[in-house]
Amino acid sequence: MDISHTHDDIELECACEGSLACSTCHVIVAPEYYKKLEEPTDEENDMLDLAFGLTETSRLGCQIVMRKDLNGITVTIPSATRNVQLKGDDLNNSIIKFVKRKFIRLTTVLYNIGSKLS
């Protein structure tokens, strides 16, 4: 996602800015690179279910973390996107889930740092 933001010629919407609240950064990853990626989380799969043109190698661009072994990765941007906006209770529930995920990730990071210092 960050790469697409630094290149004006890449038309990837990224409406939620990486918070796993949409599927507008849906990309189709070349199979040889797809198998190198971490498994998608349940939250990512939930958003992918809303994506236009879903394939076996679909991922959300915001969830692909670049590493050396992904150098040269090839992705295809689908011809359309679905920007499903959340409102009311759905928005509140989405925000609560997002905050909980971030808290759990932060807690895990802090635990890992703490156990390395012990």
C-alpha cells in the first residue's frame, strides 16, 4: 500500500488506509509470490469476501509486508473495487474490533520485548 502511495501511476484506492475496514486495496498476487506470503488473518479474509473479482491468490495490499524474498513481486489490480462503507452499529463494532486487534498486537509486542529482556 505504501508503495502505491509513492507512485502516482499506481491506481490503488486504499480507502481505510490499512485499518482492515475495506477491500479497496485488493490485489491479485502472482502465484509464485503468493505462496511466500504469510497466511491472511481472519480479519483480512472477512474483507476479501467483499472484494470484487476475488481469486485464489487475492490479498489486501495493505497487509503485504515487503521482505527481501518478495523483491520483484507482481500483483494485478482488479478492474473495479467495492468500497463498502460502515455506518451506525456496524461502524461502532468495526472500530471496537480494530482497537482490540491493535491492543492485542501491542500487548504481544510488549510481551515479546519483555521476555527478551528477562
